[in-house]
Amino acid sequence: MKDVIVIGGGVAGLIAARACARVGLSVTVLEATGVPGGALGSHQVAGLTLDSGAESFAVRRDAVAEFIADLGLSDEVVAPNPAGAWLHLPDDRVPNGSVSVPLPKAGVLGIPGSPLADDVRRVIGWSGAWRAYADRLMPVLTIGREHSLGELVRKRMGRRVLERLVEPVTAGVYSSAADDLEIDVVAPGLNSALTVTGSLSGAVLSLRSGAPAGSNVAGLRGGMFRLVTALVADLVYFGAEIVTDAPVTALQRSGTEDAPTWTATCAAPDTAADADAPAAPAPETTLDAHFVIIATPGAQALGLLAGLSPAHAALAELDWPQPTAIELATIVIDAPELDLHPRGTGVLVAAATPGVTAKALTHVTAKWDWLAEAAGPGRHVIRLSYGRAGQDSPTAGLRDDELLALSLADTRTILGVDLDATAVRGFARTVWGDALSPATVGAPERVDQVREVVAATPGLELTGAWLAGTGLASVIPDAVAAASRTRQEALGI
Ligand SMILES: Cc1cc2nc3c(=O)[nH]c(=O)nc-3n(C[C@H](O)[C@H](O)[C@H](O)COP(=O)(O)OP(=O)(O)OC[C@H]3O[C@@H](n4cnc5c(N)ncnc54)[C@H](O)[C@@H]3O)c2cc1C
């Protein structure tokens, strides 16, 4: 019998496990895949160790920096190249043409603070800029209680701002259409700033003036996956156990209502090496504990909760959005012509841009100096992202060589540089099935309902991006809070 079982060894689960283990609780983490870390993964491409998922963190809250300090990694925090990102858009003047322009700087999720600024007009033209400026003259119709980001932008600033500035950003960051995103989740404070300032652009300027100077994001020298390496080392030090290849298939509660015993059932790894052997039922193992923290993505968490009671099962019936699968294609290429960083640190692609399938491109060696040094002169790392909400994956059916050819073609178009296919030194593809939990309209209410049912269940905690919001700045404080409630229940501290 353990004190705590943590189901899911992504960053949320590892953080919660560490917080429990460091006060002396016995902890086992059960992770479905062969490696801990979840969306904070790494891979080797052409001899370079690269992030395969998250590669930065938002600095808008102190939570990540404090956590990094606690792990002793503060000296490894690095700022990205300030050159910033670009946009790739349909070119209004050329049929079936496309064009790259710098992403205007003074915005929030692409919403401009100064609609008539030169860099905004380059993207949406004079007519789009005047339409966006009309926002300043309109009455505030709904005082601070807008929900859909897309609706708000369309209403206040018009279609051009939505399609050419905001949609590329939301597709890149949240894999969602702006219409589906809940403002309070993706732009906290925007609604109240709207009420105070009376216009959307005023609200954007007010949020920007309150934000710290410098970049919105930071990274770790060597890659964000180092957080996972440090967390795992700490867990080992504190005596916690991490079991990989252990997908939990069922969770049961026994004992008394106030002092339950939790039993997690795992499908043990399939060891049958002989493919011709008749399929045998997967062997199962069980593990008991006084407390359980579920830190899987939403679909798996709701599945595990469903067996506990009708109230828990009903949570799966809420109006949850369909997760969007995204695929990343990483290319390592010898291309000195990219040394000039032709499109800054990366490019966000507007939907329906002719001739480009990717929705975003990160010029990773332009973004992070430490990686450019590690790669060496003339060698570059490019990461493309595929898959938009509500659309079939454009890459799922492609063989590796076909995806590489598509990625190279997209890179040439987006960066405006002719690249030689024989100069490719490494290529990797990574699929993230449901890692980017969409911050969709109605999310706060759904999350409140989940939290209410869980709070009324002694011995159970839930954490992870699907509840806390996408990104480490949201995930880390939520996992710390979940663990502190478990510690409080277990030890009164
Ligand atoms: C491509 C990509 C890029 C990103 N970029 C950034 C970025 O730059 N900055 C940023 O802040 N955030 C970024 N994010 C988001 C960030 O990585 C996530 O919000 C965060 O890592 C989620 O952590 P988590 O622990 O909640 O979930 P996950 O990382 O999804 O971990 C959940 C874990 O649970 C395991 N699991 C699932 N089912 C079971 C089961 N039945 N039993 C046991 N284990 C199970 C999974 O295998 C997984 O390891 C990115 C995400 C992706 C996918």
C-alpha cells in the first residue's frame, strides 16, 4: 500500500509526485508510455538533442521561474532572439500568391493595440486598418463579459484582423479557431480591460502596458525537456518510483467514504514477442494507495473517473471539444543561406494560404542561440507544425519521405529560400494526439464542474493542462496546488 499513486507522468504528474515525495509520502507514478515527460519530450535528430514538444514557457506569471529556481536551473534560463515571428498570408494582389510579413509587435494574440500602425497596415491594408480603428468609436455593447475571442474581434475590428492577424496566432498556439476560444482563458484580463478602456484596442494597450518588458517567453539552455530530467532525478532522490509502460485502465475506490483505498489497474506491457502466437489477454497488475492524483489528458481522466459513481461518470457527458491532433516535422539541414534568419524566429501561417500546408514554422536555430552553437556553422533546425482544428490531418497518411518532401516545400515557400534536399542531415516526425487541450468557450464552467465533483471525493485529486489551461505557466501552479491539497489531507501540512 502506497501513500500516493500519480496516474500520468507528464510534467503535471511529475511535479505533483515530487511535491508529495519531498515531504516523505511514498509515491508511485504510473506512466502509459515508455518515457516520462508527456508533451515535454525530447528526441535526437542528426546528433542534436531537441525538444519534441514544448520548447519555451510564458513569463507572464512567476510560477515557472520560481519552479525552475526550486530545481536549481535558474542559471540555465535563456531569452529567445528578440527578432520575433512573421506571418505568412494570402497575397491580395497576386492570384494564388502568398506573402510573408513581420507579425506586428504591439498586440495580444495578434489583436493590434494601434490599428493604424505601419506594421499592422502592412498586414491588413488601409481598409482593414480603418475598419479596425472603428473599434475606438463604437460603444461597448457587452460590458466585460464576452466569451468567444473570434466573435469579439470580428465585431469590434472586422474580418481582416481576425483572419490575417488573430487566426494564425490562435491556430499556432492553441490549435483552435479563434471563434472557439474562451477569452478569459486565453487572454486573462482582456474582458475587464475592455470595460475600463471602452475599446478592444484600448484593452490591448492596457494589457501590454502592464506586461513586463522584454520577451513574453523564455527557454532553458539545452532544451525545455531538461525540466523533466531534473524532476525525475529529484523523484529518485526522494525515493519515489516511476513505472513506465503502465497505462492505467481502471480506478476503483474501496474502504470508507472518508478514508478510501484506491486501486489502480494497469495493463502490463505486452511481452509476447511471437507475432503469430494467438492473442492473449493483456496481463494486468494492480496497485493500492490512500491517495490518487490523476494527471493524464482529459479523455483518459474522464474515462478513469467514470467507474467511480454516476456523478463522476456524468462529467464525461459535458460538452467537451474534440482534441486536434497535430504533427511536427523536424528538419536538420545544412543551409548557410538561413544564417540571416530571413523570417525571424518563425512564421505563423493563415488558413487557406495558397501553396502552404503547414500552419506554423519555427526556425529553431534562429530562436535559440544555444542551439545554433550546438548545431555549428551553417546547420539549421526547422520545425513545422501540421493540423488545424476541425480539419482532417493533412499528414496522417504520408510516408516519411513524403512528409519530408512536403516539409521542405513548405519551408522554401515560407522562408523564401531555395533549399537543397540533399543538404538534409536529419528528419523526425512527432504526433501529439491530444496534448494541446483547447481553451474553448465554456471551458471555465466545465472545469468548475469537474473540480466540484473531485473536491467532494476524499483522497482524489486531478491536475493537468486540460483543466489548468495549455502551457507550463498554467500547468505548473495547478499541479503544485493539487499536490498541496493531497499533502494537507495526508499529513495536515
Ligand atoms: C507540440 C507542443 C508544443 C508545445 N509548446 C509549448 C510551449 O512552447 N510552451 C508551453 O508552455 N507549453 C507548450 N505546450 C504545452 C505543454 O507542453 C503542455 O501544456 C504540458 O506539457 C501538459 O502537461 P500535462 O502533464 O498536463 O500533460 P501531458 O504532457 O499530456 O502528460 C500526460 C501524461 O499522461 C500519460 N497518460 C495518458 N493516459 C494514461 C493512463 N491511462 N495511464 C497512465 N498514464 C497516462 C501520458 O502518456 C502523458 O505522459 C506544447 C505542447 C505541445 C504538444
